[in-house]
Amino acid sequence: MSTIDQEAHKKIYEKAHQQLKEFLDYYNTKNKLTFEAKLTSIASVVKNLIPDFFFVGFYVVVDELDSQGNKTGNKVLEVGPYQSTILATPRIAIGKGVCGTAWQEAKTQVVNNVKECKNYIACDNETLSEVVIPVFNQTTNEVAAVFDIDSTTLNRFTPFDVEQLEKITALVYQ
């Protein structure tokens, strides 16, 4: 279970959601922010407001390129905007790791002990829990990106956390 009590969680998530919503409302009244700018803003706010999140970032579905820069015909998740002290895995194939599984299954994945996850891709030795939330393209309803959050706390992600993080993730299309 998390070291932060439920009421504190609620206040933090409310603050993050409100801050992001106000930010996006303000900037979307002038010129719409790009998808990347929204992802960057969300990752930054969530990482800075929630102290035990170790990695907070997005992987974006892109065309895979060969060594000459030509499209291979495959899609991959490529690291997008993120906040962390580590370098992220640059590319992830569909079905690989928690991120690739969230993409393949098009549903949120929660791993409360990554040491027990057979399909886990380790970027570091500190992460103990991970949640990955798909971001759907509103036109095609296909996964366009995934929101990946790692914690150094075992069993960190409760159903309440998932609900709040999904709510924040939905702001991408505000």
C-alpha cells in the first residue's frame, strides 16, 4: 500500500487535474497546443506533484524506421516526453513489457511488483511498481500513446490512483 494516505492522494490528484485543466483551457483559447506539448505538460505536472513517482512519461506509437531511416512497415512505441532521473528505453514493440502490453490490449496495465512480472522491461533497479494507461486517438479509437508511471514503492497503484491518472490522461484531448 502507498505511504501517502487516501485523503492526501485525493488532494494531490485534484491539484494536478485542476492545474492541467486550467493550463490547457487557457492555451487552447488562443491556439491549440500540439499533442507533444500536452504530453510534456502532463508528465511534468504529475511528476512534480507526486513525490514517489520515479518515472512519468509517454511512449508514442510511431512508424518503425530502419538504420537508413526508411519505414519498415511496423509500428513501435517510441519514448516521448518524460520526467525522470533515468534514460528511458527508446523503443518498445507491441506486446513487449508493460507498455507494449497496454498498447496491444488497449487497456490500463497495473503491475504492483515488477520483480514478479515476466514481461517487464527494466530501465533501472529502483522501480518496484508500474501503471501504464493507453491514450486513444479520438478519430480512429486506436492507441496513439501510452502514459507510463513507475514508482519506487511496492504495491503503489490502487484502483483510486488508476482512476485519477486515467482522468488526467484524458486531458490530452481537451
